[in-house]
Amino acid sequence: MLSYSRAAVFTWRLLGRSAEREFLKELMMSEHYRRLAVFVDNPGIENFVWIVLESTGDPAVWLDLETGFESYDTWIEAFEAGNLALRAYVDDEDRGPIGESLGESEESDGDDGV
């Protein structure tokens, strides 16, 4: 489920006419803000790895998008490397991670791989 700003939802309800409503709905869907995060794990003593995560429609469920192959000696080194990886998911650094999330693209393509 996508979340929209209150202003966008209010505008959508205010317009009421189906053509304008469909246009606004498409606009809001194209402006979906992805909820991305970097997590640093410590699988061993002085051994840190980063993971880029994305929130799903359920706030308690996060998907692993990418995990670093290299381990780091310090937490901050892993965190900084993970943030570099996260930035690869952002096309416009002024606007942030806007676009289709991993979960949405898998649901919407309708292809079951067969």
C-alpha cells in the first residue's frame, strides 16, 4: 500500500471528476517515495558488513535489497560503504529515492517467470 501526503489525498478527493482523479492518481503513484535504510551487522568480532533495506507496505517488514561482499574492521567504515551503495538507488539527490519499490515492481509485472 502506498502512502500519500495529506495534501495530495485532499486534492484527489476535492477534484472528484474521474479524468482528473485518474491523472492525479497516476501522478501520486509516479512520485512514490521509497523508504530505504542502511543497516550494519556484526557477524563476527571486529567484522562489520552493510545491508541496504527497503520498507514494504507493512512497516514491520523490510526487504534486503543488497548486501556488501566485503567486511570492514569498523562499524563506521561499513556504514559509509553502505551509504554509498544506498545512493546508487537515488537518481536525484535533491529529491531523494523516488520511484517504484522492489515489492511494487514484482507485484505489478504479472510475470511468474514461467
